[in-house]
Amino acid sequence: MQRVYAVVKEEIVHLIDDRANVTGITRSQWISKAIESFLQIPVDDEITKGDDKVTSGDDRIAQEVTAFEMIRTDLDVIFHSGQ
């Protein structure tokens, strides 16, 4: 995998950190998922392999779907506001 660097506003970093904490992933993982989501690239199944428990799996899927919808909305705002 390659590393990608970008300069972003401090408030965006705080927003990313908040969203990453909600989903229980690292900032780097969140940014990677955000890029994949924005580019509509299928998400790697490695992250969901351990979620075979029905009771907790359904809740986690719902959280991830909500998180990805927030990611897409945030990226749309960021990229369409000319920043």
C-alpha cells in the first residue's frame, strides 16, 4: 500500500477523529475508507471478517453504514465547497 499525504484544516482533522472514534477505527483507516467511498471503490472485506456474531454484527453494520453515509456527505461538502 502507498501512503498519501494532504494538508487539511484543523477542524476537518477533529471531524475525522470524531468519526473514526465512533466507528472504532484509526484515523488512517477512516481516511482510506472515505477515499474508497468517495471513489465508489468496493470496500475490502478484511475489516468485516470478524463480525460473524449475529447480535453484535447487525449493530456494527448499521453503525458502519451510518458512518459511511456521514463520510460521503462530509466529502461532498468538502469537495464541492471549493476547499
